[in-house]
Amino acid sequence: MSDGEPSYIDYEEFLDPDFSATSFANTLVLATNNPSDTPLDLSTPLSRVLFDVQDIDTQIDTLTTQSALPLLDYTRDHAASSGNILDEVEGQVASLTESYKTLEKEVIERYEVAEQVRLTAERLCQTVKMGRAVARCLMLGRQLEVRMAEIGGIGSAKREDHRAMVRSADTLLSLREIFAATGPGEEGEGLDKVNVVNTLKNELINPGERSIISRAQQVVKEFSMSSLLTTGSQASASTFAQTEDTKSRTTSALLTLYLLSPTPVNASFTPTLLLGALQEYLQTQLKSSLASLARSLATLPTLDRTLLEISARCQNIVALETLLESTKPPAHPLLHETHNQLDKTAPNQTNFLQPLLHALDTSSLPSYFWRSLASNLAPRVQDIMQRGGVSARTLRSNKDRVRDAMRDCVNRGSQLPGTLAGKGKAGTVGSWEREAAVMVSSISGQIR
């Protein structure tokens, strides 16, 4: 239908976006019927709708007939254009397909081969790296085995080489460093999955470390430099060379225990093995002195010999204090520079003595020995006096003699051994008056 031809159909109503067929039908029914009628007459509205449909169909037919030729021309031109576009697109697709095949051949296939080569090379590098780490572990294990054999001493035909303990400790630290480096790309990554390394750990490294630590602890436990209990030819046998050998052997043991002490990751380093061995040595001397002195106070004829032994033990402690003071901690390969000398946050910890004094909360080892002995002796003397009998009467009647003997014991024991006299600090008689008074008071104060 042309624009100028009138039509009774309201096209605007049908073309409205809000058009509703239900509303339109309801309006049409109500326009042709009375809402109160029963039943409703639907033939009239239905005829109206059918008439409208027929009219629209007629108009479509008319428009199609009149525009047949233009529509055919348009369709033909559109089909021709589509064919031209299709031919052009097919040419481009063929070109792209050929380019892709060339790209696939020259790049993708080569990349896949290159990726396989890269992966192979990467795994070979990992294998070589792990092989080197395993080889280094085996080399260090062999080195440890040789150095442990060099220690010699008890159970060995060779003469003892105490310095081999320190060399063995260095080897163990190198092994520790490898085993601790387990991060990605580090030397020890994946070593825990290698059987030969686990065997090396279980059969050589761990037992070897325990053996060396035990050996060093034994050397510290047996430390003795006093010659108070030797006389005559025995005293002359305690030569300077023997004294230096004892110092050297003990120094090696101290360095070994320092190096093999556990190293924390994010905390200040404390040589726990070293401090433990030294504290055990002091406790052994204290327990032995306490037990023997308590027995001698109950049987006074043995007191002089016991006090001589106690003086010798304290002289050994004085000698140990001098040795610790002169021994500086070595550089530790497993510690950061900020922790490479004991605990830098603590003042004056430039030798092995300072951390021990700090752990014991004392100013000197002889003072710690006498004061600890006195604090534990008082209950023993009180027990003797409470039991009464000959021991209590004898101790009461010899109170002055015991006091003088105890004072001499403290003064004598607080000096450096004769072999070290003049080579280090030797306490004077008066400098230990407080310790002597504490020891005398622990005995005299319980005698009533």
C-alpha cells in the first residue's frame, strides 16, 4: 500500500512497542458486545480480525506483485556480491592456511623439538648438579673418615692428634651446610632422596658427630692441671710440655664443642654443647668435693687429705678459667656475619669465659665453686651435729682447727697451679677472703 492510500487499519497501534494482543482482543470484544450479555457474541469481533488479516494479506500480495522485478534485481545483485565476497574470502583463507602450514612447519614443530631439548638439558643439568653435590658429600664423608682416624688415642694404634677433632668438626659443618641448603636451586635440593647420601648420614656422619662430641666432652671432663696431689718425682714429671699439651688438647675440645653446637636459624647463637660440657665439669667437681668433705667432717683424720683434693679441684677450675679467657671463638661458617662471634648483643663476649659466667650468673668460676659448695655443705654439717656421737663431739672440739684448715684450703685452691704461675692471673690470699669466710661460716655456723 502506498503512503497516500488511506487505510482503516490503525498500523500505529499494531506497531506500538507496548502493543498487547490480549488487551486488543478484550477491547474488541467489549466494543461489539454488552458486558452484561450472556453468552457473549464472539463472531463479530472474530470476523473483524479475520477481515483485517485478509486485507493485510491482500496488501502484501499487491506490494509483492508490483515490486517483483526490483526484488529479483536486488536478490540477483546481492547473490552476485556474495559470490564475489566468497571468492575473495576463499582466496584469503587459502593464503592463511598455507601460511599457517608454513608457520607450523618452521616454528611450531621446531619449538616442540626445542622444548624437548630444553627439558632434557634442564634435567641433565639438575642431574649433574645433584651428582656434584653427592660427589662432594662422599668426598667430605671420606675426609671425615680420615680425620676421625687421625684423632687416634684410646682404641687406636696411632698417637692421639687432638687437633683432628677441630678438623673433623670443620668437615661436619661443611656437610651440615650442604644438607641445610634444601631450597629451590640450592646445592642440597633433593639430596634426601638419594640412597647413598642417606646411608652416608646414618652410617658415618651422625655416628661420627656423636663420637667426636663425646670425645671432646670426655677431654673437658678429664681436665686437670693441678700438681697438689703429686710429690717428689711425680711433681717433677708435671713438666711444662705436659701442661701445654693439656691446654692444647682441652682447647681443641672446646673449639670442637663450640663449632658443633646447634645453630639456630633466626636466633642468636649460643654454644650449648660447650656450655653444657663446662657446666657438667663444674657440677662434677662440686659433687665430688661435697661428698668427700661431708665424709671427712664426720671422720676428721681424713680432713687434710680431702681438703688437699678440694684445693686441687679448685686449682683446676682456676686453670680452666684462665684457659677459657684466653680462647677466642673461631669464625663459624654456618652463622651470618652479624652472629659470627657468639652473641653480639651481649657485651664483651670475645672469649669462651664470658658466656659461661653469664650462664652461671657469677663473676668468676672459683667464686662460683666455693659459694656453691658452701650453700650445699651447711645442711650436711647440720646433719652431722644432729646425729651427735663421736663425730659431732670431735668436730665441735676441733672447730678452730677446721676453720683454719678450711681457710687455707680456699686460699690454696684459688691460686693457679704451679705450672701456670706467672703466666696468667693468680689470685692473692686476701682476694678470696669472702669465699673463705663463706666456707668457714657454712661449717662453724652449724656447730653448737
